[in-house]
Amino acid sequence: MTTAPYNYSYIFKYIIIGDMGVGKSCLLHHSGVSFMEDYCPHTIGVEFGTRIIEVSGQKIKLQIWDTAGQERFRAVTRSYYRGAAGALMVYDITRRSTYNHLSSWLTDARNLTNPNTVIILIGNKADLEAQRDVTYEEAKQFAEENGLLFLEASAKTGENVEDAFLEAAKKIYQNIQDGSLDLNAAESGVQHKPSAPQGGRLTSEPQPQKESCSC
């Protein structure tokens, strides 16, 4: 049916943030894209993707903006934080430096998103247990102290990758249901029940900018 692409109740905007090389793009591309051993290209600027998930019987479309981790792109990528309903903040459990930089990423997220933005901390590369440099316990404590959701995942094996996107969506949906998230607010990062216009294209769908490529 031609209406199938519009068969969802909400659109949630997500951003993925964190240092270069922590596996942000690999987390984004794991579902439906073959994982290449020890390879996932670094993002230049911002990369855009979408997917449909289900929460409490409601189909939800995620608009996911994968941001570059290099410092030279920070000024560009900060503009994409605004209007995000969820933020996936990623570090590499085998590189302590990526964990140590979380405070800086969190500061940006808090300052540039709305107060109700759901932030989930993700320790990626959980399959490399023998090379672990950041313990689960200390990361969990950091998350608890800062009011973040937390899990460890592996973009290589797929462990907890689905849960990373789903748990954030569950919390956003809960915020909608209890009224703490105002859908009428421009910066909520949520759109309710889109409909297909005459041309068959969802007019509210953002288009990736030409300079936001991946190589």
C-alpha cells in the first residue's frame, strides 16, 4: 500500500555523539548493513539515517543524526543538537580517553538540547573484554550521577544495539504519556502522527545537507 511509509504514530529525532572512532556510525549502520571486520568509515560532518521501531504498540520513526567526533567538526555538528528528543552518547570501553571526554560531550548535550532530552550512555566494543580500559561499574556510576540511561553494546556482534535505540525511545514515549514532554514545543524533537501530502512525500522530513557526507 502506498500509505505504508507513513504508518507510524511519532517521529523522534536522535543524535549520536562521542569521540572519533568509538563506533557511532557502526551502531547506526549495524541493522540492515553488513558489518565489515575492523572497519567503519569516519563521519565527515553529519550523516543521516532513519528506522522504524515499536514501543507499547506504537510504531515510531527515528530520524538519527550521526555526528562527527573530530574537534574540527564540533562547530558544525552542534547545530544538529537542537530539537533532539534523544541523544546516544558513545565511548569506547577499550580507550579511557574517550570516557574521559564524556563530560565535555554531556555539557554540549545539556546546553544545546532541551531539558527533557533523553540521554543514554553507551559503552561500545563490549566484545573486546580482554582490552577493557573502563569498568562497567564506573561508567554506570557516571550515568547514575548524571541522570543518564546506560548500557554496554557491541556494534560488531550486535549485542544491545537494538536496546540502545529502543530504551531511549521508551523513555521519550513515557515522557509523552506522563505529560512531561510538550509536543507543541518547537524543541521537543517529537512530531505526532504525520500524514502523507498530495505528492506522497512527508514534508516534515529533513534532508541531509550536501556537505554532511561520510567517507
